[in-house]
Amino acid sequence: MIRFCLALASVAFWPALPAPSVTVVLLFMALLLRLHPYGRPLWPLLLGLVWGIGWGQWQLAHRLPVELEGQTLSVAVTVVGLPLSRDDYCRFDAHVDHWPQPAASAPRLLRLSWYQCQRLPLPGERWQFDLRLKRPHGYRNPAGPDRDLSLLSAGIDATGYVYRADVDAYRGQARLQGRWDRWRWQLADQLLSLDSERGALLAALLLGDRRGLSQAQWQRLRDTGTLHLFVVSGMHIGLVALLVYGAMVRIGRLQPRLRLHYRQQTALVSALLVAGLYAALSGWGLPAQRAWVMVAVLLYGWVSWRSRSNAQRLWMAATAVLLLDPLALRSAGFWLSFAAAGCLLYAFGGRGGAKTSPLQSMLWAQWAAFLGIGPWLLLAFHQLSLWSPLINLIAIPLVTLLLLPLALLALLAYLLGMGVEPLSWVGVAMGWFDMALAQAGALAYLWTPGGVSLPGVLLASLGSLLMLAPRALPGRWLGVVLWMPLLWPAADTPAPASARLTVFDVGQGSAVLVETAGHRLLFDSGPRFRSGFAAAEVTVLPYLRRQGIEHLDRVMITHDDSDHSGGLAAVRKAFGVGELFSGEAPLTGGLPCRAGQYWRWDGVLFEVLYPPASSSRLSGNHASCVLRISSGMRAALLTGDIERIDEAALVATHGQMLKSDWLLVPHHGSRSSSTPAFVDAVSASTAVFSSGYRNRFGHPHKTVQARLRDRGATLFNTAEKGMLQWRLSADGLVRLDPWPGLQFHYWWD
């Protein structure tokens, strides 16, 4: 089993998958080795590879064909899941009922947006839409979430938007599909109608529906380390299973004539069925499925495999989860769940028959959980709430042993026709809990060490095992020593007289971080969308936290267009900002950037070249800041959305002073910019486009790419390469690799 699991897990780290014919050959070889006595040690390895490769190939085979991207397709769909509606914007998942194109493997599930939607499509409804779709493609930055991976694991084969919906687009209610989701949506709507914030917490706890959580509530849950309490996780499912198992065991004792084995098996089946029903209440999404499988294997092992060790049971659970989702190894939830479960089993398994009070057991469990998941939380989210162990010491038993059982009983009463009053009473208790979290959140401190690496996390995890070992084991103090690389990581800063340029993949927008030995400047902050979501939240902010950056010395917003200034509010809320400059200062706030401004940081010169000092009447693209960064004779030129007239003014004013080794191409590569005169004056050897995948503007334009390439420039596009990074110094321009390990994964196009 170990060999099978390791081989299966290894596929999650491959940059590409082999052809299906290779999978068939591997399967045939595995069967031959299984029949030969000397080949039996190897056949689990090949079988694990076959399962991992075959699963990945099956998922990728259903993706939208490249030639259909951007085309208008008339598709019949059934709405599934819980749709989201904000103002005139709707977002929902839809199962494909009829695909217009002949295809052996048509897309199965779509994630759709509908702007100015006529009405919210409800779960279970059938619609005929004219859609414009594209293959799954998320932001590709090493410190942010991998949206491509989450979409693949969820079975989403294409994303897009409703291009046209006729008045008769609604085709009625599906007979079977979506009925369960329709009931969940009605229940969630009922909960949210009780009270906006209390009902949102109740819906999150019961249904795993976090649509109603306000931004303030999200922040409180993150700051206090209690976000895990309001998702339907393995802890909740395991608690429900244990409560039902305990109840059924007690009921079984009333029937002493039944054999103990039958009573245990009945209790086990009942527990797993009720736990599965609770998981289905959350939508039976992939995280809930993984949690249920993990709980099922552990509970079954506890009841039926008493001869097995805790480590063996945990390994079997991990194997079962990987069989369900071979890419689970790449998700933070997998590591957090198994790290917490492993440390708890290890901590209590090594205490023998020592008698402890309930309070001592709770303190020991919280300490073990903190030591177990703390390193992995830092690796996944780059920050850790130091108050979370104390807060969770109270919050976990309060939610799991009081609020969750009361909420489930209130839900049962509601289903039995007793009205919403019991749910309202639980909602009041949720409100008190929320107020207590608000007070605790005001005192919470988020530790952002920066420089957290996988080797440091593995060493800290080994240190946690030593600290949780039985007291009789000598050398337990070495566990603290093994935590040292995680507590004090090596600083990752550029050398004096050099600068590191990081171009984030923020889609159709711009965000560049410039670092010197002791200073940080953010040039633009990425886009913001109608839903209120800012790309910086999942691109810029995670990277800054990973680097341990808590303060930006200067932020320069080229102009007030939302694709450049959209993330400013999120950046200012999360980090300290020394000075703010902008080409449209009255709109974005701060000081105006004007030609002639300059400063020197750590041997690196920064010069503002545009807009002119007398540019108070300029606005929009024409007011964009242009910044030149130089070290010795080497330079980088950062432009906003300047256009032809602005480039002509720059060439006329600065001439050969524009010459730079590195260029952030104006206006994302629009045809309205990058004139021949400007390109000749800059003469960059490296040109970078910051643009979105299949953006509606067609950036970067082919003529602009050809013009730069003809001048000898090497072209890079964030839509193709993801986040990009260079080091600029007097010795030259060097491209860096910001990605730990492989830059691409097989689920990336």
C-alpha cells in the first residue's frame, strides 16, 4: 500500500502526462509483474502510476477544446450548487445537458457568470444559453492559490459567461438533478433571512455555505484562526459520526442478546450514514467527500482494525483520500487535516494510561494540534495567528460540542414542521459568539515570518513529534531546536546596488514589486472586479506575506483605471504604506507623481519621467506615471497606460535617456502604444506584457509583439508564463526563477 500511495502521489508533481497509450502499457506491465513472484514488489508502483495518470487524463479529456474558446455556443444546462447573486451579477455552476459540437468527451460542468442577469438561475432549473467559454485558467503566482487545480479537482471543465439569453431561455425544472441543491438553497435562503450576520454563520456551519459572510466576518475568522470551524470539515463530520456511534452503542446495550460484533457494525454503519448525510448537506463537494472518506476509514479502523497501529490507520485513510482525488496532495486542506489528526493520535497514544482532567486533556489536545498544523499553516498561508491556540481552546468545544449539536437539532425541528424559532434561537447564540470573536480579533496578532520553506516545515514537524513524545524519551528539548529554521528564516533581500523586479500575474492589469536591499515599492496594484474582489488579495498579498514584508515604503499607482488601482484598498488595509504617489492623485489619494522627482535607495536610482510637472489637466491613460530604475549603466522602464502622444512627449523630452534594458510594455501591449520611435528610443532587450488570458482587448497586439521582436527584444507575457522576476544591477539584467521546483504542472495549459 505504501508503494502504491507513493507512486500515485508522485503524479501530482509531474509537469506533463504521457499519452494514453503509455498508460495502457503501464497497466499491462503491472499485471504481468503481479503474476511473476519476483515482480510483485514492483507492481503496486506501476498500479499507482496508472491510477494517477489515468485520473488526470480523464479529467483533462473533458476540458473545452482550444478551438472553441471565445466562440458563441448554444448550450443546454442544468443549474447545480448554490448560485451567487450580487446587484446585477450572477454566478453559478451548470451541468451540461446538451453540447452543440460533436465531441467524444464534451465538458461536464461549467462555471458561468451572467452580467445584468434577468433573474437568478436557481438550482435544478434547466436553461438554454448562448455562452462564450474558455479553458480553466487562473492567476499563476507561486504564493497564491492555484485556481486551475481547484477547478480541475471540482470537475469544472470550462469557465465563461452568458453572452445571450432569450426570453424563453428558461426550460423548466429538472426532474432529478438539482433537487437536493434546490432544497439546500431554500434552506440557506431561510437562514440568511433570519439575520444577515447570524444567519450567515449558521448557514456556513450547517451547509458549508459561506456566500453570506461579510468581509468583516471573514477577517475576524482569519485573524482568530477559527475559519476552520465554519466549514464542513473533517472535524465536524468526525464529531457527528462519533456522536451517532456513541448513541447507537448505548442503544445496542439495551439489546444484550445481539452479539457485540453486530452492535458495533450497526453503530458504525449508522454513524457513517448520518455523517455522510451531513456532508451531503454541505453539497457533497470534494472537500466534504475527502473529509468523509478520511473519517470513515479512521472510524472503521478504530472499530474493526484494533490490531493496526494509529499510523497504519492514518496511512490507509490517506490512501483512500488519494484514490478519490489524486491531486489532494497539492491542497493545504489535505496536509492540515492529516497533520492535525496525526499529532492528536500521536500525542494521546503516547500518554499510556495517565489519568488527566478534562481541562488538561483539552489543553494537551490544543497544544498538539497547534504544533501539528502550525508549520503547515505557515507554508500554506504565510502567516499564523499566535493567539489562535488560546482562542480555539474555548471556540472549538463551544462550536463543536454546543453550537453544532444545537444547530443540527434546530434543523431537525425545522424539518419536522416546528418552524424557524429554534433556528432563530441558535442564531442568537451565533451572534454572541460573533461578538466575542470581534473582541478576540482586536487582540489577535498575525505572525508573518517570511522565507518559510518546505525543508523548514518538515524539520519543525519533526520537532513537534519530539515535543509531543512521552516524557521518558530523552532529548525532547531538541524539538525546540528543530523549530529554529522556521522561527528565524534566512532573509531574502537583494544585494546593495541591485533591485529585484517581480511582475505579478494579475490577469488584465498591472502590479510590479520593486525590492532593494532595504526598501520596497509597489508599482500599481492590479484590477478590481464588479463583485468587489481584487486580484491583489490572491496574488500580491500572499507573496508579500511569504517574503515577510509588512511595510511598503512607497506605492505608485500610475492612474485611476481599475486594472491598475483596483487592489490599492486591499494593500493599504493589509500592509503599512509609507508614501502613495499617483498620476491622478485627486482620485487615488496621496501625492502626484511628476517628471523630475527622484530618489536613491541602497545604491539604486529611481526617476519619474512622466507626466510633466505642468500636467494637472491630464487624466486617464495620459496621466500615467512612468518610472525609470537604474543601477550603474543598467536600467528598467516601468510604464502605465501611456499612449502615442505621451510616448512622443517622452521621446522629445528625454531622447536617448529612455534607453533601458528592461521594459514593462505600455498599455499591456495595446496597438495604441509602443510606437516605433518609442521602441527605438528604449531599445530594451527584455519586454514584458502584463495581460490577461484571452482578454477581450486582444492584448498584446501582434503588431506590437512583432515590432519589439524586430528590435531584438525577448518577449515575456504573464498570461503565458505567470509571475516573472528579474534582478537588475550594474553587472546586468538576470532573469530569476520565483517558482520552487517545477514551474508548470500538467493541469496548466
